[in-house]
Amino acid sequence: MAKTKTDMREAVMTAARATVQSHGYNALSFRELAKEVGIKSASVHYHFPTKGDLGAALARRYTEEGAAYLAELLATSEDVTCCMDKYTEIFRSALANDNRMCLCGIMSAELDDLPTEVRTEVDKFAAMNVGWLAKVLSRAKPSATDQDLQEHAMAIFAAIEGAQLVARGCRDIGIYDRTIRAYRATGLVP
Amino acid sequence: MAKTKTDMREAVMTAARATVQSHGYNALSFRELAKEVGIKSASVHYHFPTKGDLGAALARRYTEEGAAYLAELLATSEDVTCCMDKYTEIFRSALANDNRMCLCGIMSAELDDLPTEVRTEVDKFAAMNVGWLAKVLSRAKPSATDQDLQEHAMAIFAAIEGAQLVARGCRDIGIYDRTIRAYRATGLVP
DNA sequence: TTCTGTCTGTCTATCGATAGATAGATTGTA
DNA sequence: TACAATCTATCTATCGATAGACAGACAGAA
């Protein structure tokens, strides 16, 4: 069972993703990363020439996986409320998994220090989420304008990212749950 | 007009605060900081023995200043809506000021790397904000239970932090404005 | 007043650790 | 043999932190 090049790339990305979600992009170190996957840091550079390449690959993959999951959800799920249940659960599970954050949420906080190629990918993640949310909302409010849908979707996305950030800061997932409940009580989240 | 010790401490804290609000705690460097205020890094250590001391002092000061402003606001302002206008304006002004973030919001993202003394101060900031918001909300809903007020206050705080995070990520203060407007349309923010 | 010792704030110089990155040798497989 | 993947070894830059020197301010004693 020899490790192929692809296997190694995957292992590096998996470890890197966990680190970034816990400690941010700046805390990502080639040496630590290499130690975790059992190779040397020079070998990590073989797979990802620069740290920016790795960061951009992480964010791109993160967006792709999220988009795939959400597309599946939209295709199979019944109603809007159920979609939103599943959506908020995604962000909840990051917290439940060792108090981690959304990869792109935590990278947003480090925005000014990110290489441009990483920043580009982070932007796409937000756009993908808002686009999906707008599509879901359009089911509940078919008469709403595109602009209204976009703004509502953006508000939901921002509110959920904020709930995750604050709950993580308090190291209390209960805060996330109660905050989401409050969002739903007001109708912000259907 | 010789610089007193207090003057120097203030100058260091002012520069440090700007750096943290733009780039986070990890990006705060004693050397860069010293260069900005025109001394050497060893002299910064004279005023703040460790980086943790500086970070904790920053967060404490930030909370104190915020609390003072909010207390004044609560004492003088007329209605709940006006208080919330002023409150959301605080977070807006950080964005308007070179796309900066709430000091404690950006530090929350770096939570796991913060010295404990810094973390403690960051926690207090969130508690102070939620406490104030609950007090404001109690004016509009005098019959609500303390727990309801706390949860609603937490939801507002989280939503606003999230709006700031996302708008900053997009480098578009208009997103903040539209998101706040959406929060108010749903009644999340009075 | 003048001398003397102490304190304050800043300096230079340096430490050990760690960062990302690279060149070139080496191993294993086809 | 040729290529893919990893290695060793090293570079430069930066980090927080510390030791020790030094200049100026100031207080009390002569």
C-alpha cells in the first residue's frame, strides 16, 4: 500500500485544514505540518511550492466540498426550513469538532496578511454561500427581487459566521445553538 | 515637552491597537511597533514586559473605553432604536477606518494562540457588550425574562460581529450597511 | 551650591527558536 | 536509465526576550 503522490497531497491538505480551522492561516507551519504527516518540510514544498499555494488549495477545496454538499441538499430536500437546519448544522459541527471555525471565516479575520491567491479563494467561498442561500430563500419568497434575496442571504451568512465566531470565543457551543434559535425566532433564518 | 513614561505607554498602545485591529494579535511585532513609535524593541519590553501583557492591556483598555461610551449612551439617549443606531455605528466606524475590525472580534479568531491573560480580557469584552445590549432591550421588552434578554442580546452581538467580519472580508462597507438593514427588517435589531 | 548616589528610560548587542524557501543528493520504482 | 518523491543541509529573515551599558533627572548630604 504505497502512498501515491495524490495520497500525500491529500494527507497534507487534511492536516493543514485542521490546523487552519483551529489556529488560522498564520499559524500554519510547513515544519509542523510535515511532522504531522510523517515527512520533511522540504517535501511539503514539493507538493505545494509556496504557502500561498497551499492556502489557496485549501480554500478552493473547502469551497468545492461545501458547494457539492449544498447542491445535493438543494436537490433532495423538501422545504426551506429543512435546508436551513442542515445549513446551520454545518457550522455547528465545526464547533463541535474541537471548537474549530469555518476555514474561510477564520481566514477573513487574517485578510490583510493573506497572499492574494488565497484571498481570491476566500472571496469565492462567501459568494458561493450567499448564492446558495439566495436560491433557498427564493423558494420561500418567490416574489422577492434578486437584490432582496441577495441581501437577506448575506445577512444570514454573516449572522451565522458571527454566531460561530462568538460561540467559539466563549468556548461554548450552547451559545451557538441559542443564537441560531434567536435568529429563527425573529425570522432572519427561516 | 518631554515625553513622560505614560505618554510612551499610550503611544505604544495606540500603535499596537491599530495593528491588531488590522492584522490581528499574531501580527503584532515588538520591532515593528517600536519602529512606529520611534524607539527600540527593548524599550517596548520596558513598558510591557511580555507580549501577553501588552495584548491584555490593549483588550482591557478597549473594553473600558467601550463600556464608558455605552454607559454614557444609555444614560443620555432617548429610545432603544437610537441606542442601536449608535451601537451599530461603532462597528461601522472600525470598517470605515481602514477596514479595521473590532479588537476582540479579531482576537476571537486567534483564540487558541492567545496567552491566557489576553483571552480573559477578550471574554470580558463580549460579556460587557451583551450585558449592555440586554439592558437596552429590557427597555423595549420590560416583561421579558432575563434569560430571553441575554439570548437576544447575544444574538445581536454575534450578528453584528459577523456582519463586520464578512463585510471586511469583502472589503465593502456597503455589505455591512445592507446586512444591518436586513437585521432590522426582521426585528433582530430593534 | 556642589557632590553623590539612585532611579528611569532608552540604547546596543545578542540569544535561541522558528519561519518559508531552496539546492542538491538520494532512494525507489517502472 | 529515467523519473518521481523524499531526503539532508542550509539560507535568510523575523520573532520575543534578555543582559548590560549609558545618559539624564533628581533627591539629599556636604
